Amino acid sequence: MKLAILAQGWLHDKTAKVNGTLVQLHNLTVAFAERGVEVHYIATTGDKTKPGTEQTNGVTFHWLQTDNQVLGWKKNMLLYRKILEGIHPDALYVRGRNVFQYVAGRYAHKNNKIFVWGTNGDDGAEFWKNTRRLLASSKGPGKKILLLPLKILEDRYINIGMKMPSVIVNQSVQQQESTRTILHKEGIILPSYFLPVDNQIKKENLILWLANLSHGKQPEVFIQMIRDLNMQSWKALLGGGTTDAIYASKIKNLISGLPIQLAGKITFRDSQSFYQKARLYVNTSKTGSDGLPNAYIQSWLSGTPVLSLHHDPNNWLNERGIGFCANGNYDRLKQKLQQLINEPSQIIEMGRNAQQFAEGTFSNAAIIDKYFNLFKGVE
């Protein structure tokens, strides 16, 4: 089988903006190649030394230079299509909401091929998302007027592309319901895929917050929570990068005098050691901004319970005893954290439940088998 994966970057490319989508694309790409699939991975890069095509660990990479011009994404759509016409794939895969859904969909429809699209957020199937983000942003009126037609054009391609997959894969029941309501399609639930973790690092009395520093992730809420808690001998670590120097400075000032280590940007390769070291992981993202966060899975595989302000995919946190969701109530989350700090014996059982659950759910070869069948047109 020849599979084409259309992506915006590659996890281990030094110029890529690492996010959960790239982590999952990496894990699936490696697993597909190990299963004997001929994988062609198409992505952009800012690394001028990259060749147009290269093979690494059984995967053929097709590199396009990042185009930061206003309509660079439109040019890349044409280049991605040209690469596909040279590859002649049997199946195509896109993860996340972007214009490459349209490219893959057009190719699949024209050539009678399978196109599988994976959603990556609870709001991943919503129409006009980029346009609404622009209108809600802090950009000035003049800049919004200039950018609005471009965002509408981009969203138009995305909106059409979301209707074109042969199969839609959702991470959770929340995403499946969104797909059903908005797109009137029935998605197939498949959890994210991870390799098992060899937990060799000793746990510390550490509360971890690790994500991209952004308004949507709300690190300020975590900082305020640490300020409100009686931390006793516990410490906190806040990790994550941002290109917004003003926002980074604000976060640095907020943690002054608190038992919080500001770790800055942490690579995916290094992140697992932090999940293994921490006794608790905290998520403060705004509602709807996360799908099934890779940080949850990495925490669970490390035996680390997850405490979340808003987000509980498939109601796993509370129902399976692997963490806690406060359903948007700050005080409830703070109280639960304080309870666990005061009674750490509860954390051991939650962590044991989390690791067993994660290994049976996300490190299961049956996930790759299911994808393999989807690419062959068998549901």
C-alpha cells in the first residue's frame, strides 16, 4: 500500500512549530512504516538545507520551503497537488483542520482513492473558524479589513475539504458529536496512538503544566492556582514556548516569588521525562480548545493523573479514576489539588489506574490495524 500524508510540518524538523497534531502524525507515520506501508510524507520546512525528497527510516519525505507570503498557503496547495500526482498514492491521510483537506479530497475524488481525515479538536469540524478568530482578535480594524477576504478564502477551501473525506476519524465522543451535528457525517472513534513508556524516573512532589504558552491554554490560571494553594513541600513547573515576547514577559512576572520553575520551551523528545517526574499534571485550557491532548496520554503512560479545568475527553478522568475534571469550576479544581497535596496516597492509586488504562488504550496495535483497514476501504 502507498500512503500519502499531507501535513504542515514534521515533529523532528528543527523549524517546525510542534503541537499535538505533529506528535500524532509522527507516531502514526512510524507505526505505518513499521507495518510495511510505503509512506510518503509531504510537509513544509523553513530549513533551507533540506533536499526536495529524502528517505529516513522507511519514510519518503517530500519537502517544500515554507512560504510566509500572504497567499503562500495557496501556492503550497498547488505544489502539494503536483507531488501527489507524482506519487500516485492508494490512500491519503490528513490530520487537523487545514487547506490540505481540500487538496487530498480533490485528488481522492478525481482518482477514486480513499481519503481519511482525522479531527484534532472538539471544535475541529466548525466552519469559518479562521475568519471568526480574526474578527475576535486584538488586531486593529484596518488590519482586519485587509486580512478578512484572505481568511474567508482560506476557510472556504477548508469548509469544502471537511465534506470530502471517505472516512472521518474522531478522537472522542465529543468530536464525533460535533462531526455529526455540523457535517452530518458519522465519524469513527479511534484513540491517539503512543508507544509504551519505560518509566525509570523517580516521582517528585511536582505539579506540571506543559503546553504552548498562549491565551487559549491559560497559564495565568495555573499560576493563580499555585498562588492560592498551600504547597507545603511541593513545587510546580510551567513549561512551554511562545513567539510573543510580551506575553512571555507577562508570564515571567506573574510567577515571581512563587514556587514555580519556568522551564521555557521543551522539545517533544525531552518532554516525557517531565511527565514521568511529576506526580500531577494540570490542564487549564479554555473549553473547546483541546481534543484528546497528547499531554494527557503522556501523563497517563507515565502514571501521572491529570487534573483539568474544563476538558475531560469521553469522561475518562472522573469515570476511570485517572484524574479529575472541574467542569469549568476554578474553586473545585483548586480544592481537589489541595486535597491531593494533603493526602498524596490517593495519587498513587490514580496513577496506577492511569498507566494501566493508557497502555491498554493508546499503545494498542489494534489502533494501527484499524487504520490499515480504513486505508484499504474496510470499516
